[in-house]
Amino acid sequence: MHTIIRDKETSRDEFIFYSKRLMRLLIEHALSFLPFQDCVVQTPQGQDYAGKCYAGKQITGVSILRAGETMEPALRAVCKDVRIGTILIQTNQLTGEPELHYLRLPKDISDDHVILMDCTVSTGAAAMMAVRVLLDHDVPEDKIFLLSLLMAEMGVHSVAYAFPRVRIITTAVDKRVNDLFRIIPGIGNFGDRYFGTDAAPDGSDEEEVASAT
């Protein structure tokens, strides 16, 4: 699936189809790291069944706009009635620093396990700012799950060093980031390829550039 979505010749329809498949697999795998406890239910045959149930209050998804919102349908497909929040982080072109431009989080998010979603993470700066926003809203660090289809080693190391208790879950890790903070070999501009909007002339990924410091 990565071979298909990384191929520059892949059509938009195929890119969307296989991206969605990867998102579903990623989210279902991430849910296996949630805490569970033993519970007993009764089957229609009147028999007890010893199973497992979620040992938390509820799950909230938070997407880092804009590519992160493409992962919301996959989360909703496997988590019934999941709450969704959004964060928009962009780079200040004068200072090169990431800035928070928009924030909408559900109430009482501090009690939830939070699935933080962004399709690509290069340097990790945007992801780290998003994690800090969640911490500022009293979400415990060990209840934050950072999900991404593709991450650079630099981003993984940066987030893990800054927030060692955050769970980082991805479908692939690329080794390099170039001088423009783009993942190499990468996937291109995920948002443009998914939404069918015009890409930057150099094929850059806006999410990767937005996370550059």
C-alpha cells in the first residue's frame, strides 16, 4: 500500500482508497494499546462469557488540520460516538516558528484518551505543539496517542524525547529530512494529493513545512 500511495503516478482515486485502508489499519492497531479490564457478559444462550472492556471514560480524536482531518472517518468507523476536536498550526514565515491559529476541543477532554492525528510528521514541531496544547488542557501525557501514516526519524526522536510517555504509532518511518524539512523519500503533499488541490511547484508537503522550526 505504501508503494502505491508513494508513487507519483498513482491516481487520486487510488491514492484515497489505499490511504483510507492504511488509516483504518493504523487506528485499529492504536486502539489495541488502550487499557482494558476483565468483564463478564451473558450470551443469548444464558451463559457467562469472560471478556474485556475498555477501562477508560471515553475516546476523543483530535486532528491537526488540514491533512489530519482525513483520518477522522476511519476513527469514527471503529469508535462509535467518538468526539472530535481540531487544531490548526502554521509556521510564521518571519520567525520560522510554529503558531497556533485555531483550536476547538470537546469539553472535559482531560478525562479522555486522545487520538492525535496527522498524516505526516517531519521535524515533529507541529505535533509537539499539539501535544503541549493537550497538556495545557490537562490531558495526561500517557493518555495521548500520536498517529501518523508517515513519520521521519527526526520527528519520532523529537516527540519521544520531549514527551516520552506519549504513544507514537505510525505505518512507516523514513530516515531523512531534507534542507526544506521535507521527508525523503516521502509521500509528497498529502493534503493536496488527497483533496485534489494544486501542489506547490516543488511537490512539498504543507504538513511537513508547517512543522518545520
